[in-house]
Amino acid sequence: MSKVLTVIGTRPQFIKAAAVSRAINEHGGIKEVMLHTGQHYDDVMSDIFFREMEIPKPDYHFSINTSTHATMTAQMLEGIEQAILKEKPDSILVYGDTNSTLAGALAASKLHMPVAHVEAGLRSFNMDMPEEVNRILTDRVSTQLFCPTEIAMQNLKNEGLASQDKTVVNTGDVMYDAALYYAKQVAQRSSILQQLGISTDKYLLVTVHRAENTDDKNRLTKIVNAINLLAKQYTVVLPLHPRTKKMIEQYHLQLECMVIEPVGYFDMLSLLQHCHLVLTDSGGLQKEAYFFHKYCVTLRDQTEWVELTKAGCSTITGADEDKIMQAVADMYDKPFKNGSVFYGDGNASAIIAKHLASY
Ligand code: UD1
Ligand code: UDP
């Protein structure tokens, strides 16, 4: 029996871990110990996902002081190290590119413990993003690198990481697995459209939370202006991340659209399935828009999910008001073309489970 310690701490990581945990259970022969770093802590950012997606209750759940990235990461490191020493797992499993990811990978590598990284190889080539630093450092110390796309594989090859004693595989994307599996339950488990009084295909779905947008007054002001302009023409639904809420208040900005609390995964899938178009700076939402055949306006200056922009499924606008308005106008009436399949066949989690069992 192989023992894996999974380190998760943020909303998208709970969703990804739900898919992989299910595959681990189905595979058999692996004992998973779950550690929640406490990076996300509001019920709507954390516990709701454990309830909805039936993720096992974490064996370890920290509470951290989120004042700065260094303090946050240091606090996580200490707790994760203790858990590793106590549990003596065969490997550590981390997801994505958050501070929780880096803390898990670093604590493990200091103890010479194999690290398995889901969503390895993604690059935005913007070192100002905390996520880019986290993902590069995590890939560097990982022993099993599970890439979601062919481009991610290529990035690792270019960096000389796809060799020697590392396992580097294109598994496909675990978020695609999650979307396929949970989408089937949405009709029974979400009534968000009725609650909000909105109709299918008649609204734009917007999310904004990335530090490069929220922590820059000029950029956030321009994005808010664009949203308010769009809201004069369309119904705009915006589940507001707590970080963005805080900064909008701090900058005295005013959102004039349908602002709602962050929603659970089933409500989000319903909003995605039925929207007309997505505008987002989220990594996950860019892909989910594609999974549900919606065009995406990407509110960033670059993306790790370049296959979407190359295929014309997503348009990069940054925080430029004019570009945002133009992208919506260009995409609004265009039928969605879904030629290629970029993210595997929905079995990424099963492939990952098979590799984890090999330790
Ligand atoms: C983090 C990740 C980001 C990921 C996102 C997913 C890093 C560096 N960033 O960003 O890559 O896209 O999670 O959503 O790891 N807050 C609350 N309640 C919560 C969580 C956060 O109020 O449950 C507020 C706090 O004021 C906190 C701020 O949001 O200081 C930022 O949270 P943090 O976890 O540092 O970063 P995210 O923006 O969520
Ligand atoms: N999500 C959700 N409720 C929300 C906003 C997002 O369930 O109110 C889901 C979304 O569908 C996706 C994931 O959270 O699966 C993405 O998380 P986020 O945008 O916070 O992070 P990122 O993907 O940018 O790291």
C-alpha cells in the first residue's frame, strides 16, 4: 500500500483534489492523507467544496495568518513538515501554483520526499506573478510531473526537466475530469439561475481575483469601468472573490452589475453551462469556458493556457477597457467552434492515481 500526503489550500485545489481523490479510491492500493493549509478559509471558499463534492474531511487543517506571502508560506511549511514527519508518506501530492503548492513541495524536498505535481509545466513567462514563481520552483523539485497539455510538456523539455530520473507525462487536465463528472449532477443540485432570476444564454459571467488586477488600482478601475459599461447592455453576473471585494472597497470603486457571493462548484458549473460569454482572469475559468463551449475574454496580459488563445477560443485583453468591449462585441454573435481537444479525455485523474501507486 502506497501512502500519499495531499497538500491543498485554495478553492481550485479542492476541486482538482476531488477528482483525483475519487480516482485514488477507485484505483485501490493507495492511502491518501489530506492536509488543508487553511489558505482559503471562508465557508464559500473552502468547506462548501468538501460538502458538495464529498471530499474526505482533511486529516490536517491549519489556520494561518495571511498577512504576507512569506509569512503565509513559512507557517504552512512548518505545519506540513510536522505532518510529513508524523505520517511518513511515500510521496507528497501538490496541485497548481499557489503558496500552498510551493509550501508542500518545499517541505517535502527538504525531507528528500518525492513530490508529485499536478498541473506541471505551465508557464506564463511573467515572473511578476506569484503563481509563476511558485510553479517553476515546484516543478524544479518535483519527481512526478503531471502535465495537463502538450505545451506544458514542451515547456518542461525546454527547461531540461523532462529527463533523468523524473516522470514527466501528459495526463490531460484534472479540471476537465471534474467538469465532466460533476456537470451531470448540475440540474439536480443547482437552482442558481432561478435564485438570481436570470435566463439561459442571456448573461455574461465574470470573475476577477488575480493579484495583478486587484492590487493595481489603475487596472482594477479599468476592469470595473468595463464591467459597468457592459452591464448597461447585458446582464452581468459576478461572483465576487473576497480579495477583489476588499480592494474595490479600498479603492472606493462601484460595481454596477449583479454582484453575488462566491458560489459553490455546482452553481458555478450551472452559471458556466448557461452563460453567453465568460470574462475572467481565473486560470480555471478560462478552461471551463472552453469545456462548455463558451468564448472567453481573458482579463490578463498573458496566459498559461495558450492553446485556447491560438485556437481563437479566448482573447487576451488585459485590463484595457476598449479591448474588453471590442472582444465582447467580436465574440458575442460568433458560433463557438470546438475543433480540437486540448485537455485529455477525462481520465487524467486515473492516470495520476496509477503513477502514485507506483511509489
Ligand atoms: C490564491 C492563489 C491564486 C489562485 C487563487 C484561487 C497564491 C499566491 N494565489 O489567490 O493563484 O488563483 O488563490 O482562488 O497562492 N480571502 C478571504 N477569505 C478566504 C480567502 C481569501 O477573505 O477564504 C481574502 C483575504 O483578504 C486574503 C485575500 O483574500 O488576504 C487573498 O487570499 P490569498 O489566498 O492570499 O490569495 P488569492 O487571491 O485567493
Ligand atoms: N469557482 C467556484 N465558485 C466561484 C468562482 C470559481 O466554484 O464563485 C470555481 C471555478 O469554477 C473553477 C475554480 O473555482 O473551477 C477556479 O478558481 P479560481 O478562479 O479561484 O482560481 P484559479 O483557477 O485562477 O487559480
